[in-house]
Amino acid sequence: MKSDVYYCNLRTKNDDNRLDKLKRLIKTAGIGKIDFTDKFVAIKMHFGEPGNLAFLRPNYAKVVADVVKEMGGKPFLTDCNTLYVGGRKNALDHLTSAEENGFNSTTTGCHIIIADGLKGNDEALIPVENGEYVKEAKIGRALADADVIISLTHFKGHEATSFGGTLKNLGMGGGSRAGKMEQHCDGKPVVNQKLCIGCGACKRICAHEGPQIVDHKCHIDHDKCVGCGRCLAVCPKNAIDNPNNDSNDRLDCKVAEYAKAVIQGKPSFHISLIIEVSPNCDCHSENDAAIVPDIGFFASSDPIALDRACCDAVNKAQPIETSIMGDVKKDGDNLHTNHPDTNWHVSLDHGEKIGLGSQDYRLITVK
């Protein structure tokens, strides 16, 4: 049986703005089927790394929080701390970054809780039903304690998982720092010494002292490296690569299993906005130009169907030639063209296999 995915475009009129459309979309998509009365409702989203401007504006979060309150729930915005050096590695810096990017109780209509605590070690161990790679996921405590889970996702490209969608938001984003390490641990990068210029960008981004600069060249200490892949993303010469070709696939499978751990046994609802589709994650302290035009808003109670619908929409879109997509040979698959070493379908295939949802969907347009 096909899962329903609801969609609205971004066209507006004088008396009907984008926030109105988002509210109408999520209500039409069935968010009201959930009993929110006196329930703690985690709205899982990304507050954006300082310097990045592609993250979702707090205005969108307020729409969702207001709908939850209207239905009797107690919403809070949440995310877990990061594994790498940046503006969100601990709860204090994370909250400061969120405020700098405009997120506070006034702009969003609810409070912000960093789910895995001050240092990223406040976690709950949750058995993964049908898990093949993860038997017990390490999930941020506030997410584990919530009665209802809502994901609010900025859909974008991703250097390790091909795309950052609902599964990535829930799975990687819902893992504590130890949970993130568990998901990343299969792949350890290496450095092409001929391309390396010893600039130290990789060393500065690493929280674990994996990259070592010796004689103006970098090498990765695999005893310290946790495989998070941030060094690959920041290298200006593309000198760092992961020789383990299937490590990204295993990462995708673990992300799906962590996503299942976050929502299993609880009511959940999922929203994805395909706007400013940057080629890489919002965890970057910058965002490159969007690779496709803005497409619209999507919502569903099925996270797999939602991600599949968003992938299909982005892959069908005409690439923007002034973006990074204009610099490469296109293969008709925008997500694969953007990151050729990744396979965007793996997380969806595995998520479907373990009972997280269905890739067979029916797209319903909301005016």
C-alpha cells in the first residue's frame, strides 16, 4: 500500500504567504491524527553552523510549534551536539549558535533543549528493532524522553550520505556524540600526498587529533580518527579520500537504524523543505550556491516515503549551471552527480528493509 506524501509549491498570493502554506500542508497531511494533549513534543531540526545561511529560518519552526500548541502539546526544538570542532560541540556553544542564527523562544514559540546534554554524553540506549549494524542506539536523552517526535528537515546534499533528509536529521542528528562515532566508525580517510599542501584545514576541523602535519604534509592517525569525514569536506585540494568504497553505504544503513531507534514506538510526523539545496550539510560553516531551484514543502507520516519523494523531486529538477553542478559532467542523477562516491538509495533501501517505511508513495498536491 502506497504511503501518502503531501506537497505544496512555493507560489504565494497577497493573502497567503509561505508560512500559511506550510501550516495548511502539515494539517492536510494529517499531523492532527496524533494525540498531542499534554505530550512533550520534540521538534528535531538543525540550527545551522555559524557562517552557514542555508539552514531553515526559525519562522518555519514557529509554524510547527504553534500547531503543536494549538493541539494541546508541549513542543521544544532539539538537536544533539556535533562530533567535530565547530559552533555546536557542546550545549552552551550550541545554544549560542542557535541564538546567533535567530532561534529563541520568541522567534520559535518554544524552548530549545540540546538533546544529549552539556558535553554530548547524556544518552539513552535504545534497542533497534531488526537492526543489522546497530543493536543498541545511543540517542540523545531529550529525544528519547519525548512523547512525540516531529522532524523538520532542510533537504540538501551531503558529502557522505549523498543527501541530508529526514533519515539523516533523525538518525545522525538524534545520536549522542558516542552515537555519531558509532555511525561513522567504518570509514577512515587517507591523504594523497601529491595533492596535499599542508594547509592544516583538516587538522583545525578535527576534534580527535586525527590529521597530523609533518614536513608540510598531512597523514591521518587512524588510531585517533573516528571516521566522521569532516576533513574530506574541508580539504581545499581534495587530497583526502576514503579508500573503503562501501563505508558510506554502511554509514547510510546505520543512519537508517538510528532513525528507527528515535521514532520506534512513538507517534511521529515528518516535514521536509526543499529550499536552498546546498551541495553539502548545514554543519559546514559556509554554504555553496544551491544546486537546484527551490521546489517546495513536503510532509508525511512515513519518513522513507518522504525522503524518496524529495530525492525524486531533486533528481528531476534542472541543475543550476552557476552552482557546482555547472562545473561537473552530469549523469542525469543530481544527487549522484553532486557526490559521485555516494549512493543515495542505500539508506532508503535499508530503512524499508527494517520496517521504517515504504518507498512506494503517492504524491498529493496541497494548494
